[in-house]
Amino acid sequence: MRARVRVVAGCGLAGYFASGRGRARSCLRPLSPTPFAGTGLFFGKMSDTAVADTRRLNSKPQDLTDAYGPPSNFLEIDIFNPQTVGVGRARFTTYEVRMRTNLPIFKLKESCVRRRYSDFEWLKNELERDSKIVVPPLPGKALKRQLPFRGDEGIFEESFIEERRQGLEQFINKIAGHPLAQNERCLHMFLQEEAIDRNYVPGKVLGEKDC
């Protein structure tokens, strides 16, 4: 099970050191307590005002609800359970694509469909044609592994299937995490509909907030 990450806004280096996770160490030699003009600060000693300002940077301790509660927004996509079907030239491998989210743009908050490599190619081509995002590359087609008379299983070797699974998972998570791609009908069809309609009409998807 993939752990969900809760993103909490930080408060910079001051908060890092104030929280006790970091340790500041000065690389300056002690100097005489000469103040900066008009600041009330000394090299050798901090003023009461500066100390009070530093105290205000201390972050509020997290309680159990903050630490282990569900994040405000999340999107999880796993590629798993590869299955090889067919024989001869009609042989291919499919993968389960499981998505969980609470983003309002997606109609279903949980979905699981089965896709093959050519379906990922279709999605990439649709996004490159209709959207304005830079689409990341897919894992290669491994044409050399598809040559006849090989001494192994070629693209159906377990090690290659696992390598491709990891590449496909990285690809779809990058795509689905892009705000512009989330508005494309082709992505919603790919993630949440049992079958892909190659004759669909491209367009934008409106989320719950836009309806």
C-alpha cells in the first residue's frame, strides 16, 4: 500500500532550526558587541526584541489528527498485477490501473481498469494533440526484444514486464498530477472507463466546482 504524503507548509530555515531538527553552528569568531546602527542588534548578543521575534517562529506541535488524518488533496495511481494473454502475434500484456483521489475534477473517487501498452500510447498521442502540456516520454517499445528466434521470452520476460510496469506508473502519475491534463476527457476515459472509445470527441471536463 502506498503511503499518502501530507504536505505541510514550512517556515524556512528559522523554523527548521527552531523545531529542533537542525542545529545552527556559527563559523564567525566572537566580535565585540558593536551594534548595527539603528537596529538594536549586537554581534555578541541578541536584543530582547530579536529573541521575541525568534520565539514567534516556533511551529505549533502537530496532534494526532494533523499527523495521521487524510490530506486535504490527494491522487494515488498504482500500476500492478500484469497479465499476459493471447498467443503468437496476438500475445500482449495488460496492467491494472488503480486510482484513488478526493479531487473534485474526477467523477469517481476510486476506480480500477485494465490497460495495455498501446492504450498508454493512445493517451500520450491524445494529450500531445489536444493539450498544451509537455507530455513525458513512455518507456521504450523494446523493438529488439520483439525479434524472432530469441533465446528468451523477449517483452514477456518477467524482469522486462516489471521494468515496463514501473515506467508506466511513473508516466501516468506525472500526467494525472498536471492540473491542465486533469481537464482532458481522454485522461478521464483512460483512468475511469472500462473501455476506451477511440472515436470519442475530445474536450474538457468540468469539475464539481465548475458545475
